[in-house]
Amino acid sequence: MSWLSPFSRRLYLRIWLAVVGGVLVFAFAVGFAWRWAAEQAEQAQQQQPPTREIIITDGQGRTLVDGMGVRQRGDPGESIRYRIETGDGAIYEMHLSPRTPHTPRIRPDERGPASWFRPPLGFLWMLTLVGLAVTVGVFPIIRRLLQRLEQLQKSVQRFGEGDLSVRAPEQGQDEVADLARQFNASAARIQTLVQSHKSLLANASHELRSPLARIRMGLELLQGGQAAPAGRAEIERSVTELDELVEEILLASRLDAGAADIGAMEPVELLGLAAEECARVDAELLLPAGADAPLELPGNPRLLRRALRNLLENARRYSQGAITLHIGRTGGWAELQVCDHGPGVPPEQRERIFEPFYRLPGASERAGGVGLGLALVRTIAQRHDGSVHCTSRPDGAPGACFVLRLPLQA
């Protein structure tokens, strides 16, 4: 029901409702018990009028009347009348004026279960009994509401101790459930980052061995005086590869961690940036007919340049022919399409090539590349709320096309 929705989404409302409900049950129970006690006392008085022996003497101590007196019923506040019958059958009546408000009312002749309910002792034990029953009844409700907080506390404690796979149970729609969902999302993000950094460190260590081994071999050749030009060229190529590897590892690590100091977002003129990068790798820039106006979008110019450069250098590394860069506008998106004439990418591998340090089978022996270029392109695209994917060439020729889509508005 819609009117119960606030109670299902707010834990404090349910706790408040449980307490208020317990107090109301307690009040009704006490009132019912008190009323029942009063009715029992009244019925006992009506069923068995109190009798007592009454003796009236004169000033000299002589007995004038000796008999059993029965109190006559009357309205509260009126005078009290006793009907006295002596042993010889004589009948007398005794009238007593109404007692004052401060006169204590003592009825020692009344006996039976109803006397236990009279104040003050009757009210106290009845209050204790009902309060105990309400407390026992309300405790499971409060316990069940707060049990999920204890489960969340244990999950946070285990996560803090190093168990990054722990997750809190997500039950309900209230604040505790929302907190559990936020904790699980944060824990999943932290676990992904830690695993990513571990994988990055392991793969980087593996990739660093190849250029270091080539440098060591080049140094040995130089020291031996054999093939000095070849050794010097090998060292220079290995140092360049190390420099690129370290730079890309640092950039990938900062992007994965969401670093805020990678540069501010500003308007970027995409056509000028694409023309500069095409000139570096001798690629052909293709524009749609009538594309005279500048194509601007909000972004980080350094990161966008790095993404476009990685795509073009990747195409140049594997292409056996011309490289083309086609820039167009599709709705509110800028679309950059880099196509090459290389061996192409099998359909089942077109997503995996964007994983850090992943290469196609046999590609690790080719010169250049450390396996981070395409992973950086995807990370930069996602940082700009864009996307990148790999397809076949539209003309059906051998090769691959990488399509980078970026929003024209933030």
C-alpha cells in the first residue's frame, strides 16, 4: 500500500512505530486490567455484603447492644447505615455520618482475588507484569530491525581487515539497505582498482624484462667491441620503448584512480588536432563534404591527443598500406574512424584487445607496442563520456577500423 511506503523506506519511522505501538498496547492493557479489578471488587461487594459484630456499651461499660451488623447499600458520599440483629431477635439500626476526604478507608473484612488489584500494591505488580509482557513483545521487532546494521558492521570490519570480496546483504528499501548498496558499490570499485593495479604491476614487470634484456645485450656487444652500431641502435630502441612503457603505465594508473590533476576540460578544436597527428604518421585525413566549420567539443586536449595518437600509431604499426582518418558528425556526437590495411582483428578478439597488456596471438614478436595503447584509448573515451570499438573495414578490404565517439556537449 502506498501509505506504508514511508515506513518501509525509513528505519527510524519503523522503530518509532514499534515503540509507540508498544506504549499503546501497554496503556490499553493496564486500563483493561484496572477496569477488570474494579469490576471484580464491586461484584464481590454485591454478592457478599460485609458483616461484622457490633457491641454498643454505655459509660459504665454495660452492654446495651450486642449483635451482627450488616451494612446497608447506599450511594457514595451518603451516611453509612448498619442493621444490627441481636441474639434474642431484636433489630437495631446504626447511622454513621459520611467520612471526610482525609479519613483513610480501611476494609479489613474484604478478602478474595480482587483485593490484590487495589492500589497501591495491586497497581504496581500489575504495571510490572504488563510492562514485562510489552517489553518481551517489542524486543524481537527492534532486534530484527537492527540486525541488518550488525551484519553491515561485520561486513565493513571484514573489508577493513583485507577481505575485499566481502559484500553486505541488500534487504529492503530503507536507509540501511541504501547504505549496504553504496558500500557494495564502493567495495566492488576498490576491489577492481586493486586487482587492476596488481595486474598492471605484474604485466609491467613482465614487459620491462624484454627491453632491459636487449639493453644488457647491447652493452655486452659494445664492451666486446663487436657490432657497435647495431648494439647502439638496439639500446636506443629499448630505451625509447622503456620510456613509452613507463609513460603509459603512469597515465593508465592515474586514469584508473580518477586523478583530478590530469588537466582541465576546455573547448578542443578536433579538426586541427587530427590534422597535426595525421601529419606525424603520414595518414590521410578525410572530411565529409561541406565540413568547413570547426568541430569543437569539451575535453582535455592532452588526453584527446594521446587517444588519437595511439589509434594512428597502432594502425601504422600493423598496416601494410595507407591509413585514413575520417571525421564526421552524427547527431550530438563527433565520430573519428581510423582504418588500416593490416591483418584485421577477429570478431571474438575485438573486445579483448582493449584490455591492458593484451595482444593478439603472434603480435608480441612484432616491433613496438607494449599492449597499453588501446586500453588507454578506451579509458580516455570513457573519461569524456564517449566510447571506442573495433569493426571491419566498410569496403570489405583486409584491415580494421577503430571508431572513437565523443559527445559534442558536456
